[in-house]
Amino acid sequence: MAEEVKENDEKQEFWRWTESNWKNPDLKWEDAKIITAGIDVGSVSSQAVICADGEIFAYSNMRTGSDSPESAKNALNYALEGTNMPESRIDYCIGTGYGRVNVPMADRSITEIACHARGANFIYGNEVRTVLDVGGQDCKAIRCDEKGKVINFLMNDKCAAGTGRGMEVFADLLSVPIVDVGERSFKIKEEPTPVSSTCVVYAKTEATGLLRKGWEVNEVLAAYCAAMAERIYSLIERIGIEKEFAITGGMAKNVGVIDRLMKIIKMDPMKTKWDTQIAGAVGAGLFGYTLVQKGKGRK
Amino acid sequence: MITVGIDCGAKNTKTVVVKDNKIIGKGTSLTGFDQAAAVETSYNAALKDAGIEASDVGKIGGTGAGMDDIKQADVKVNEVKAMAKAANYYFPNARTVTDVGAEEGRAVKIDENGKVIDFAINEKCAAGAGAFIEAMARALEVDLQEMGPMVLKSDKEIPMNAQCAIFAESEVVGLIHAKTEKQDISKAIHDAMASRIVSMIRRIGVNKDVVMIGGVGLNPGFVDSLKKQLEIDELFIPEDPAYGAAVGAALVAAEEA
Amino acid sequence: MKGCDLILANYGYKDGSGEYFITIDTDKCDGCGKCVEACPGKVLEVGEDQNDPLNENEVAFVTEAERKKIKYTCGPCKPASNRPELPCVTACEPNAIEHSW
């Protein structure tokens, strides 16, 4: 059920995803030579992935609590739940994401840029060349090669425009549950001119002006989704867009922004059977595997 | 000859009436969403204050973000030129001028005649404008007018990590939860904002005298922080700094008449 | 292995006022650290390649703290007019550093 957006401190709660865990029924971890774990502690969600000889054996996807080490532990325990695997069996663990330096069980940390590229290569296949990740507080664009190695990247976490937070501010301003923003932005007669201010503070003022002029809420939503799509496009343009194109992160679920973005890019985003939110943790787990194989994964 | 300067800013629209180089009337209105109406209100208030009729006015200079909605204007005056002219009018020794308004920040290097030599602008991002302090006042639940004076009671140096006003709001909320004194948070906010303006001023060079115009000039906390970071003893601010650009526009209109 | 792949690391941001990125070509960068010495704003650092854990060579990068404010920190090296060559760019012999603004 969509909840009321207003008057709630935990606005991120409104992303429509549920905490989950999964294990691969066809994999026997007991037979694996090398077990690695990747833990991605993001500003909104945390994931843990367990890899058995470079294959995904189990994972979890949870909300990040106020405490990063605690969130990392919870995510790992939840991934291990029902697998019978003791935590001590993990040969090497890598932390990534916003809270990567606060993952107590990690043997080392790797940036989310490197992990996202590597993870996207696994969950989307090696045809992926451009990865866009729009999270709660940042926007990352990465170009990678067929091995999932980063070739060109940028990350914008300075400015709220083009991040999940920017959209939350608008959902709040217009009293629309964030989960409904995408669909409602298409319930309009005609595509409006995008909101012209990049800065979220000024865009809010601009939107208030549009409402006064008699615009309907859905039209304002459409104008902001379109502005967000343009903004994200202007960021990825800097690194160049090469086929195939994949989108991860919370914003991937907002059709209002993504459909408009894909119209600008003139491409279809790649599809995957995996939960796109685990990309960073998968990459971390796989890097662990490579490092152990190369003899660099000693504790 | 009587000239009028109208500055249609993001927040307020200011009008001044100038007669023979003397300010004889002022008027202000909230800009709101109908800029043309705000201009009308502000203009009429200034005429009334000066005790004159519209027919007494020779030329009108218009400036500010909403200058296209100043239908009365005979001359459109670029904001940089207006602030340079105003600084020179108030303080003939002015060489560096900064204008910090609601939505923009500017720095201009001028010569002894008030001619623009160089300038730098920060626009379209709330981090370097009065809007930043306003957004933080809301997060802090403090009246905007109290924000500046509070700063003077604090001697703490708390760094702010977030640059963006939206992210800084969460940081402020975090500081409140950590039981940080409001005056210390307010100082952190002003220090952060001043450092961005200082960086802009340094791009054109700091030459004395340094003059500040714009509404933020009334904020003692900001002024204090700016002075410290610029390492100057005196920052020259006119009596009604918010009217600075309007004064400049009126003076330019007089010259071009 | 050097010289086989190109990595362009774009550190910085884009906000309403403009686009501010320092791009470091980690394929060209030899980790000599001359840019670190040349930078008056302490914006740069040399260390392990954080974006390519398999790269064994050290590379230059923009410090985490500065990534969100290079527009301001780099300001003194970028006067509004008569801008001289940037010290970091001049110091870099392999020409690995570029500024977007």
C-alpha cells in the first residue's frame, strides 16, 4: 500500500521494494573451493551477496539502518539465513558503497564505481557498456568493457538534482506518494515543458508558480520527471553512451523519469532476471573471488 | 532631473527615486509570481515616498532577474553594471564589490569611476545565495531574521560536508539530533555560505575598499564570517543594501538619458 | 599492465551553476605525485587505484572531501580573467589531468 508521503521523516521508506533474500537451489556451497562475500552499504539500502567460485550463491537486500556496521551485519546474516553456511566459511569479504569503510567483517573495501561495473557485467551479461545508477543521494554513470572493467565514469553526489532525493522533495511538495510519481506523470493530456531550474530549491519555487498558474499536479510531476531525465542525460553525456545500456538503483523503478530518459537516448534499457539493486554487492563478491584466485586475497 | 531605478529580484522588487544624485524615495514589494504587478506596487510606493507623480520622472532604469517584466523601464541595466555604479556612488574608494541576493551572488572589480573591470557570478545554484540561509533557517526552525544575530554568540567551528542546500538540510537535522546548539549550527551554515562567496570574490581579486550590497548585507552573521574569511577589517555596506542594484540602475538611467 | 586500457576518472559535479569536473586519465598517470605538490588547494592525492582494484600502479585522484567543492577550492587558480596555466596541469608531464571549466 502506498503510504502518505507528508509528515514522515523517513521519506526513503516510500520506495516500493521489500526486503528479500534468495539462495541458489542448484549450487552446493560445500563443493565450492572459494567462498567470497560482497556487502554494499548504501544510503538507503544494503545488500550482501555470497559467491561460490564466482557464481551467485545467495543474497539479501535490506534497508540501511542508522548504523552502517549494524546494517552490514544484518545484510550478511540475512543472506546466510537458511543456507547452513557458517560465516566463518567465507574466505574473503569486500565492502562497497557509501558506507564501505564501515563494514566490520570486510577484508578490504572497493569503490562502488568498480563494483557496479563488475556487477552489471555479471547480472546483465558482458554486452553491457554503459551503466547508470541513480540512488537516493547520488547519480553514477559508468562505461565499461566486456570484462566489466571501468573505462570512464563520473559520480555526482554534490547536488541533489538528478538524485532520488530531488524526486522525494517534489513528491513531498505535491503530496504525491513517491511510488505513484512515475505513473501519474503520464496521466496528462500533453507533455509539458520541463521545469527549467536545475537546482532543486529553485525548481520547487518554479513548481509552486506553475501550480498557481493553474497547472494540474500530474502536469507538474511530468514537467519535473522530464527535467530529471534531461538532467541525468546531461550527466551521462559527459562519459559518452555506448550500447548496451543498463540502469540500476532506486530511480530505475520510476518509469516517469526512465521512459523519458530512454526517449532522449533512443535506446532500450537491458533487462535482467536479477534484482538490479544487488549489482554493487555482486561486483564486490566477484572482485573478492578474482583477488583470492590471484593470491591477493589473503587476510 | 529625476530618474528611477527598479530592481526586480527573485524575492523582492526594490525601487528608488533619484533626484540630482540624491535618493529621495524608496519602495519595495514581494516579487511573488506576478512580477509585473510587483513592479507596479514597488514603483508606486517609491513615487509616494518621494512625493512625486509618475509624470515627474525623466528616465527609468530596470535591472534584476525579472527585468523583462519591468514594462516601465526606458533602459535595461545589466546587474553587474548596476552594482558597480551603486558601490561607486556610496563609496568612491570601492574597488571590489559583492552583491549577495536571494538567488544569486556576484563579485565585481571596479575602477575609481565605477567602471567594471572584471566580474564573477554564481547563479542557478542555491548553495551560493541567500536562498541557502533561508532553507537552513527552515530546517533549523529559526526565524530568518534571527539566523544572523545568533551566529555572533557562537565561537565554534563546525564544518559542513554537504554543499547542496537540499543535502545540507539533512545535515542540519542531524546536527540538531546530536544536540548541537542552534547558534553553533547557524554559524556553521553562515561560514559555509561565506566561504563560497569568498572563493568567488578571490577569483576577481580582493582590492580595497570592499563593498557589499544586496539583502544579505543586513545579516550580521554573514558579514562577520565574510570579513574573517576575506581577512579584512572593514566591509563597507550602505544603509539599505537591498536597494543597491536599484540605485545603480537609476544612476545609469540618468547617465544614458 | 599499463597502456592497454583507458580509464577516465571524472571527479566533480554538475549543479545549476555549471559543470565542474577534473578528469584524470589513469592510463597516462604514472603516479609521480608532482600534481599533488603543485596544487595549492590540496585537491589531489596519489594512492592505489580505487576504481580498478586489479591495477597495481598508484594513480592520482581528487580527494573525497574535495570532490563536492572543487569549483570553490580551485577558484584561486582560476581568476575570472587572464587565467594562467593551472599548476596541476602544468606539473603533469604525461598530460593526464584536464579541467572541464
